[in-house]
Amino acid sequence: MKCSEHTRGLSLRAAGIAVLQGDVLFAARLCSGAPLAPGQIPSIFKPQSTPANSIFHLSLLVLAITGLIFVVVFSLLVYVVAKFRKRDIDDTCEPPQVYGSNQIELAWTVIPILIVLVLFLATARVIRSIQDAPKPSGAIEVIAIGHQFWWEFRYPALGVVTANELHVPVGDASNPTPTFLTLLSADTDHSFWVPQLAGKTDLIPNRVNRTWIEPQQTGLYLGQCAQYCGTQHAKMLLRVYADSPEQFNQWVQRQKNPAINNDAVADGRRIFETTACVNCHAVSGTIADGHFGPDLTHLMSRETIASGAALNTRENLRAWLQNPDSIKPGSLMPAMQLNEKDLDALTAYLLTLR
Amino acid sequence: MSSEALTPSSSGPEWVLPSRGRVGMFSLIAAESAVFTIFVVAYIFYLGKSVSGPTPKDVLELPIFATICLLSSSLTIHLAVRSLRQARVGAFGLWWFVTMALGTIFLVGTGREWRHLIYNKGLTVSTNLFGTTYYSLVGLHAFHVTVGLLLIALALIFTLLGKVKPEHSERAEVFSLYWHFVDVVWVVVFTVVYIIGR
Amino acid sequence: MSSEAIAFTTVGQDTRPISERLHDWIVTVDHKKLGILYILYGLVFLVLGGIEATIMRIQLIVPHNHFVSPQVFNRMFTMHGTTMIFFVVMPLLFGFGTYLIPLMIGARDMAFPRLNAFSFWMTAFGGVLLYFSFIGGYGLYGAGNAPDVGWFAYAPLTARAFSPGHSTDFWTLALLISGIGSIGTAVNFITTILSMRCPGMTLGKMPLLAWLNLIMGGMVILALSPLTAAQIMLSIDRYLGGHFFDTQAGGSAVLWMHFFWIFGHPEVYILVVPAFAFVSEIIPVFSRKPIFGYPIMVAATICIGFISFSVWAHHMFTVGMSSYGNTFFTVTSMIIAVPTGIKIFNWLGTMWGGKIQFKAPMLFCVGFLFQFLIAGLTGIMLATSPFDWQLGNSYFVVAHFHYVIVGAILFTIFGAFYYWFPKMSGRMYSEALAKWHFWLFFIGFHLTFDFMHIPGILGMPRRIYTYEPGRGWEIWNLIVTIGVLFQIFGVLAFLGNPLWSFWKGELGGNDPWDAWTLEWSTTSPPPDYDFAVTPVVRSRRPLWDRKHPDDPDWKYE
């Protein structure tokens, strides 16, 4: 076996290390606690909420320990591969036959056990601090119900019902206002995951789960369903708006109003109420009281439709009504086979539901 | 180089390994135990969780007679195997037949109990969680009894045809391990379903 | 007496008509033929599973791609996972075990040869049934009726209400049937190893491959059964109106998860322990030293076997268990890293002070060491449950488990293939082509699976057929997909090697690697009866004793 073959092997292995170091540096760039500048990429290493922060700090410890282990063992591997390769092709003499060593075995058993102990203790504390966190009196309570393929959000104390876009207030140290979510499901398993705000928690039918978020900065936080729930799992997106307390109160006030009743769109409203839309959708203050699909009372207060699958524009809305499969193939809303005139009227009606 | 013996000069102690049949049967029993454990766990987990329909206390009666029959069949099969080992093929056939009869009585008892539950008490596998878990667990056990009875019947036919010899006693013993396992499972099922669960 | 005279068939000399030779293979109960059948079967499904992966990666190469519909994509990830685990890796591992165990313990066949054949054909039928789903059934959507519920088929998505048609049933039945095959094989392995070792081969003197397959067999017995039970329950729900997992009637979706993962976690250790076995045989031979710490290796693997049954709910950290539950499973998942790490150190200890030759089997084992180390470390990250609340169910997990299954297990399978190919076929493979295979696959593997960790960190969940632009995921998905190309070429080099070998490969002889376990004392390929005379052994390396009569192992063990 030629020496050169193995040197090439070594240099390729070194290239592997370089790639890994690049990964680590990139990961480090991903890590910073500051809010995102426009155009920056959100990640779990850019936490903006108390539980996400706790996880982030724990993850730094874990990464440090595993990084150290990697460096040590990888160096050993490289050393062994370089130093103990067979140099002379005609060398038929066997090296010293070593069967084991109890001391060495003890060492590399005890040290990992100690490492595990340290890691475990640090982890147990974080588990408790997140899962068993007490709920302050100023907390906002939200019931989140997962559906195929959209999110229902109810604020029982505030009398608000909305869908897909969650608004929460940002508090401060003297008056904390975290949002505590009760997670339910109307059909299959889902999972609520907004990486910058908290770890994910599943929504499971016939089971009540709880999670909480506490954003520190105002802004929009993106997430999506993280448990495969069927055909359109991929487009069950989440948008969490962390508002200032004033903005949040204004939003709540607007959401509590019944639907705007505009006679100019009476035609569209009639179509809505007679084409089975009311079987699935609710518009407060009207006869529409269906609960299979999202509440549409304040549809136009949302930036997206179809749980984030499209921007809430006139064209998209109309396209969605004409054929939901064109935006979200496999969504559970049927195409109601309306003609062009009816579609226009219906869209015009929906556009008034601010 | 051929695979010649790598014999040391002296012959060592006799080389004895566990019998294949026993090891294989114990492995199979371990696997089946794991299956039953999962059904028992599901049964226990769902106790008291049915949202409607009959509860165990409402409808279950202790199947004492069937249980006595099944557990006695463990004794009779043991006697059968012992007879065969002692080269008493006639006695073997007799005890073997009694085992089959007792097992069949147990199955008939289960069948009658189910008939009563379905037609008189309105409990089916789809009625509620209790119905689902009860029929599944007891049914799985009854299925294992049935398979055992079929194999016993097969061996009985061979006996009547005169093909069973004392040297087959080990095979009969391996089979009897399966039968004992079925009985042990019944003890567990009986305890969980008819005693703890009611 | 020369071996050529004893062997019934030597390479290239079987002149019977092809129909007779094929018939031989179909009705065989010979462990060597069944082993090869298992391996060929696994390779065929490796290609099918690879095609499914390629389809997925093409769909994900850019956001909002339209290469396949969401329905087809969902079938692809379900079939890819199910295929690779049950119809590729398990058959390959069972195949090597079936072939090698009797030869390594000095037996003439497995304990139950007919059960061996039955188990193979059950597994084979299961795979065919699963793939029949593409064309059979109602064929509601474009890709027929293939399962689309994910390889772990969570309830209640699998209930009749959410999965009408038969896609779920194909999944359930295919795995029930192949599960019976797997349990049969495990019973055979355990019985063979316990009851058929040659004289002198006490449990403490048998090759590590035998030990590790014994432990694996025990795990299969205890782990496959919960899956079988859960699938029976699911079928009762779907067809007899049962309510095991019917949340409307008070049933529990989480119960399915518990049952599935009580199978699922030991299952991945079932996959990795035979991989450890290959490495434990190959590294000593190519380092020219005995395995370092044989008793500890056995003890560590037994510990891994036991502990693996206590970690299952680390797949369920996000389902809302109490803090006590999460803490318990964090502890056990971290503890299992200790015996696993010990094994890595022992392999390094074996290489230390040796004279290492980097032939293809050893190259793949070194790749294994590197990649298994990383896989274990990302595993520790996932074991810390709060970190898992972020990383779980994302592409980080997908990267982690592919690091284990491809980077560790598949690499050792490749190594095992090259190591024992001369024994099974009688011919040497092309070392140059094997090295092409290694480097192409190594590059492709790292391009794909290193960079796959990043979208997970950036918030990309699993099992999505497309994603939004502007999340920063595009570049990483592109690189991941490019890596697939290198892997495809690597696998092509791998599949071409046996063909080259039958055309041009030189005869390997009995013992091309100068190795020390009993299979190398037979001809290549071994005669039908394996051993003309049952060997008697005195140490763990019987052929070392024979080659070094002045310095035999049994003086030092």
C-alpha cells in the first residue's frame, strides 16, 4: 500500500474537519441574542422569549461539552490513523498483541459518567423552570385548537376568537404579561412551534397540553406546525405578532366588535349565507356560526389567508374561493363551484370584514 | 487448508449445550409474553376510561369452571409427557386426550361467555373502550389456546396412528412448555380482567 | 487433503441447467444461500428506497417546487422510511448474520433451517406487499394507494376517519408479516448461538459477531412484539370498530406513541448492534491486533441492550409529559451514551499500536468511527429534552438519524460486504472501484447530512413537501440535494463491483485477509456442509492459534 494513498486520505479528512469548522462558525453566527435586523434569518439560536432563552443557554452548555468530546475523540482517531498505519508493504511481522487494560477501561467509563451527571443536572433545572413555571396574574390566556390545516385561537377572558395569526402583548420585568396557551386538537396531532419564542409542544386530541411564551421585543415571529397531520401539514403556518401593550389592547378592542355590516355588499353576504359557507365558518353578528373552519369576522385584519399559505390580497382571496386546491392542494375547504359574478360579489363581501 | 479439527491433545470435559428445542421455545415464549404485556397494559390503562356503555362490574362473572379446566390441563399435559418419557405410550395418549378435552371445555366456556355478553349484555368490541380491550385480550389468549389445541390434536392423530415413540418425549416436552405458557397467561389475564378490573 | 477436493462446488463450475439452479435457491434451507438471498433482497430495496429519497430531494431543492404533489411526497417519505428500515437494513443485517453465524461458531447450519427459510420468505413477501400498494387498492391519488401516514403512523391520523382507503392497511399488514419473519430469524439466531457452538467455544470464546447478534436477537424478541401488538390493535380499530386509539371514544393517541416507540427505539439499536459486530470483526484484522477489551465490549453491548428499552419516550419529549417524565427519559438517554462511548474507545484502542491497512473494509470502518461519533453527539443534544423541544421533529433530527443509519450502519454494511465478499463468492472485488465508492459516497454523505442539520436549527420541520422562501432554508436544501448525486454514483460503483468481480476478479482463496475466525478456515465459497469435521477451539482466535502455534492466544486470554 503506497504512502501517498494514505496522505491523500489524510488531506481529505482534514478537508472534512475544515467543513465542520465552517459549520461551527456558521452556527456561531446564527447564535446571538439580539433581535433580528430586517432580512436576517430567525433560528433557535436567536431566542426572543424567556423559555427560548433558557433553552438557548442550556444548548450552549451542551454544544460546548459535545464539542469538546468531539475534538478529543476526533484527534485520537486522526492520530491513530496517521501513526499506526502499516508502512512497509512487505512487513509480515505482527504488532504486539494487546488484549485490554482494566485501568484504561475504568477511566473511560468514569469520565463519561461524570459528564453525563453534569449535563443531566443542568438539564433537569431547565426542564423544571420551563414546564413548571408559575403563571403571573397579568398573563394572557389563549386556547389554541389545532385543525387540519389551520390554527384556532380563543382568548376566553377577552372574548376574542381568531385564526392563524396570534397577537400577544410584550410585557416588562415589573409587569410581566406572558401568554399561556392551552393546546387542544380537533382532529389529529399537531405541534405549535415558533422557534424564537419557545420549544415546540404538541396538540393532541383528547389531551390538554400547555405551553407559554414571553416575547421580549415587538415584532413578527414565524413558525409552523411541526407534527405531520396530513396532506397540507407543510402549509399550516404560524404568525405570532408581539405587540406593545397599547397595540395589543387596540387589537383586542377591534376583534371584539361584531362584523361590519355594509349594505353595499349585501349581495355577497347573501351568497355567503346561502352557499353552505355558514356550515363551516362563523361571522359574529350574523347567522354564520360554523366551527369547522376559521372564524371570518375580522378576516381582513389578518395579513395572510389559508394559515399563511398566501398573502391576504383581493386576488388571492378570490383564487382561494374559486379553488382552494390552487393555493393549498388537499386543504379541507371544497371549491363551491361559484360563477364569476358570484365570486366577485363574495370576495367584495369578505373584503369588508375588517 | 481444509477445516481440520483443531484438537488439543487431551479430550476435555463433555461438551454440553442447551437443547435447541427448549431454547427456541423459550425465545418464542418471550416474544409472545411481550405481545400479551402490551395488551394487558392497554387493558389496565383504559380501566375506568370508557365514556359510555357497560363496565366490567356490570357484566363480568368469574369463569371459575373454565379456569379450573384450563389450569388442570397443565397438570395433565405434564403427566402425559412424563408417561412418554417412561415409555408408556398408552398412558401418554390418554393424558394427552384429557388435556385436549380440558382445553376444549375452556374454549367452549369462553364462547358461551362471549355469547352472553354480546346478546344479553350488549357488549361488543366496538361498544366502548372496555369492550375493545376485553375482547382483544381474552380473544388473543383464546387464539393461542386454539393454536395449541390444533397442535395437540395433530399429535393425538399421530399417536393413534402409532407413530409416536418414547424418543419423541423431548418434543412433547417442548410443546408442553408452550401449553404451560398459555396457562400462565390465563392466570395473568384472569387476575387483571376478572379480579383487579372489576 | 486439499480443500478443492472436499468442496462440492467451486466457483464457476455448476453446470446444471439454470432452471434447476434457480429452483435450488428458491427451496433452499441452507443458511449460506438464505443469507445471500437476504442481502440481494436488501440491495434491491436499497435502490427503491434511494429513488424515493431522490424524488423528495428534487421536490425540496427550491421552495414552492412542483415536482410532485403533496400527496405523492407524503407517500414518498412514508415509503422511504419504512423501506429502508424494514426491507433494506434489517434484511442486510439478518443476511450477514444468517450467513456468518454458523460458520463462525463451527456449526453446519442454523438451529432451525426451515424456520430460516420461512422467515426470509415472510420478510420478502412483506416488502412485496408494501410495494404492491403503489398499484393495488383504490388508487385514489396519482401514486396509487401507498401508505402516506409516516413510517411511525401516528394515531389518530391512521384512523379510518382520517385515512380512508387502504394505504394504512398496506403498512400494517406488510410490517406484521415481515415482523413474524424477523421474530423467526431472531429465535433462530438465539438458538443457534446458544445450542450449536463447536466444542471448546464457550460463550466467552465466541466471536463478537456471534455475541452481538445474540444480544440483537434478544432485543428483536422483546421489541418487535409491541409493534405487532399495536398493529393488531390498529387493525381492530380500523376493521372491527375498536377504540384503542379512537380519541372520540376516549382512546389515547399518546398510547400508540408509547407502544410504537417501545418498539421503535430498541429497533434502532437492533439495527446498530450488528453494525458494531461487523466493525468488531474488521478493525482487529486490519489493525493486526485482537479486539481491545473483549469482555467489556460484551458487557457494554448487553448494557446497551437493556438500557435501550428504557429510553423510548425521548421520541415523545414534545407530547406534554410531566417534568418528571421528561427528566427520567433524559437521564436514561444520556446514560446509554456511556457504554456506547466505551465501545468507540475500545475500537480506537484496538487500532492503537497496530499496523493498519486501509483496504476498503477498513476505510468504511474508519468512516463509521468518525460518523458514529458525530451521530452520538447530536444524539446527546437531542437527549437534553429542552433542546429537543426546539430540535425535535425538525430536519436536525432527520440529519441525526441519517448520520446513524447511513453514516454508521450503512458504512459498516459496505465494509462487511467488501470483507466477506471473497468468502461468499470466492473472488476478490476491485479495490480501486471500492475506493471510488468510498470517496464518492463519503463526499455525498457529508454534503447531504452535515448541512441538513442547519435547516432544522433554522426552524424547518420534517415531512413538509415544500417550504416558504425567505426563511433562509433555500441554500441548505440545495446543497443537501446535490450531495444525493454523489451518493448515487457511489452506490453505482458499489453495485458494479460484484459484476466486475465475476468478470475479472481473481480467486480470493480461503483466507485473503489473513484473519483469525473460523469462517476463514473453510473454502471460498464454503462447501454446502460448511465443515467436513467439526472444529474444536481453545481461544477467541482459533486461526491465530493455528498460524502461531508457538504463541497461541489461549495462553494470554
